[in-house]
Amino acid sequence: MAGPDESRGSSGSPARMPFIISSNVEKADPATRKLIRSHVMRGKKQKRGRPDNGQRTTSWGTMAGRTQAARVKLEEVMEMYTPLVPGRVGSDLSFIEFADEIEPSMLLNALKVSTVATRVIFPLITGIGFQVDNKGLYLIGPDAAGLHITAFAMEGFIDRILRHQENSINPAAMLHFQKGLRLLRERLSGEDDETKISDSTIGVVLKLASAAHFNGDYQTSKQHMEGIRKMVDLRGGLDVFKGKHLLVEMLRCDLEIALLNGSNHVFFCQPSEPVMEYPEKLLPASDDTMCSQDNIELIRNMDNNLATAWRVMRRFCLLVNLGTQTQRLIRLEIIHETMTAVIYRLLHMGFAASSIDETVRHGLLAFSHHVFLQWQDIKLPYHHLPTAYRNCILHLKLVDGVSSQLMLWLLMTGANSVFNISDEVWLREYLREHADRCQVKTWKEMQDILKSFMWIELLDEQPGKHIYGLLNLDKGRR
């Protein structure tokens, strides 16, 4: 495991909890105290009973409403958490049965920021209308190591995302990190072999991996993921975790680290570990009415495996957009299965550096990262994927017969996912050039081209329109 100086990252650990607007624990009104107490009692009741294996579902969330959740405007929540100040736990929080001490301000921060963190970390899930059912706050209550690492991660999320203090050191958060790491090391060096590889222990290490990755510490995050892989093997493999939220989070972290760093992933990396099949609902059929919309000209000369991944992702986008319009929610299992089946397969592929197939593969990787893995519009400090994708696009410019419509989709996908358009002069110039070739004069015309490839409106409408506005292509019309 990494030492205290090796992993200074942050990661949100969302819990399904409404905001509680209160600046002082002792002055909370009766309604607020009742709300806190009701959620704590809910957590206590849940941890007493262990569901039978047959009761587990394959989803990590529960259906909430049919309305779309608005994108999080982070500046709107700057005042919604308490300052990190010392204080005793007052009567409002003293009934919470934690395994170790934690500052009341940190606890209130976790309660109040959890909804924001959920919407930032899972923009597609919450945007569709599902409410992520992550009971992490309650599950780590009796786990002292998990308690401290979660406190550290949540404060890091607040510092980096809400306070925009990327290079600051939070002494209280680092103290929790050191305590949590010490407790984890003691557990791993102890004699209780079952606890060493328990869900709780894996969850703590996963938080450390995510925190290190979020802070740009690739080596530490990779080291933690390799440790998780060993724990999973000792448990009997990934099948043991089917139906658990923990499985989805392990795969998300594995994919994110491998994709942004160009490194080997730790799961589905052996011939004896075949990647799960594509969701049957997304595979093309001879009588499929969506076949006519499959970019036939583009995929006609494409590698067969790459073409299948393209079709699956395109159908996924069509299903999400259709569900948004008709208020019929896509099943969460399809989201998770598509993420796993598509991205792991794309990582296994590889084509000539200057080929159309390799550029499309990178475009699909960037788009899939944006849809399944990216924290809203946050771009992490890694250079492998942006550099590789940029080189592919520059090489493609020299290839005859590449449509400007495809180039627009590739460029906009990069702008949404991996490039900071304000810093990339070449990107703005290329977007203007190919928009002009396509005679794009309005956002609606740009959007129609993007939709003809892949586009998820509830994720991409607002950032896409912002990018379009920076290009100054409008001639007085919208």
C-alpha cells in the first residue's frame, strides 16, 4: 500500500442523502435533526440484516423519478458546507455509531455534499432519472479505516471541486488519511484472513485508488488496483461480486486508470477472462429498424470488431435519447454491461497509427469515457489519451476521403471528453474549418450532424452549445 506521501488525491463517496442547510450543529432546527436521525436509523436497520443471495439485484441504483436532473453548477454549492473547524459532536450527531472519532463539521460536509457528488460522479445515471443508491456512509460506520479514508476523500472532493483549491493541503483531511492507512495496514498484517479480503477492505483500497487517480498520481492508483485484483482472485474472481455496487465501481476505476494512462487494465486481461458479451438488445438484427441509421458508409470498410462496437454504442445512444423523450428509462444493467463490454474490447483492439480505424477507435474510447466514466465535465491531469487522440486526428487530416461530418464528430467528442478547448488553438481552428465545409451556420445544424453519429442530448446539449458558441459561427440565428 502507498505511504502517506504517495496518495494525496480525492474522490467523492456519494450517499443518497438530501442537502441539510445548517452552519452549526448545535443550532439545527427540529426538522433538520429529525431528518438526520431518520437517515441514520435507516442505515442502522440496513446493516442489521444481510439479504439472501437470491435477493440481490444487478443494479446499483433505484428508480427515482421521470424527470431529468439538471447539470450541477458547482459554484452554486460553495456555501452549502461548513468550514472545517474543531468542535465537539453535539446532541444532534452523538447517536451515530461510528467506529472512530470524526469531526462533526466533516460529517455535516459529507451529508450535505453527497447529492452534489453523486450528480458530478454519475451524470448519466442521475441525468436519466435514477437515484444512485450508495450507502457508503452507513456501511463504513463500523469500519474505522473506511471511516477515515471516506472523510479524507470527501474533504478532498470539497477542496478540489467546490473550493477550487487544487494545490492546497488540508491538515485535518491528511490526518484522517494517515489514520485510515495505518488501520488498513494493521488489518492486512493481522491474522484474520477473511477480513483482509472482505468487501469492506476492498472498498477502502478502492477509495484510495480513486483518490490517487483523481489527483494525478498514476503509480499509486495502479498499485492499489493491482492489490484489489489480488484480493478479488483470493475471493474467487469477479463472479463472486455479481449484483454488488462494488463490482461496478471496481470496473469503472480499472477502466478509467487504463484508458487515461494507456496502461494495462487489471481485469479481463487474461485469455481465461473473456469480456462479457454485448447486451443482446444493442446488437444489430436483420429486421432492426435502426439498421438504416448505422452510418453504413463509415462502417462498410471498418474492421468487423470495431464496427460492432460502433453499432452497439450508437444503439445505446439512441435508446438513451428515446427514453429521455418518451420518459421510459433504460435499465441500469444495460448501462453497466455496455460500459464493460465496449470499453474493454476497444482497449484490446489496435490498428495502424495513421488509419481511419485507429482514429475511430480513439473517438469511441473518448466518447465512451465521456458517457460512462467522466465526472461531469471535469478533465483530469493525464496526457496519454489527449495526445494519442490529437495525433490520430492530425494524421487523419492527411487521409483522402474522410468526411468533414466525421471530423466534426471526432473533434466535438474530444472537446467534450479530453481536450480543454480554451487551451487548444488547433482544435478551434479545425472545428471552424470543418463546420465551414459542412456549411454549419447554427447550433441546430451542428447538432443534427453530431446526432447522425453519436450524441446523448441530456449529457451533451449544454457543453456542446457552449463549445459551439466559442467558435463564433452563428450569423444572427440560433
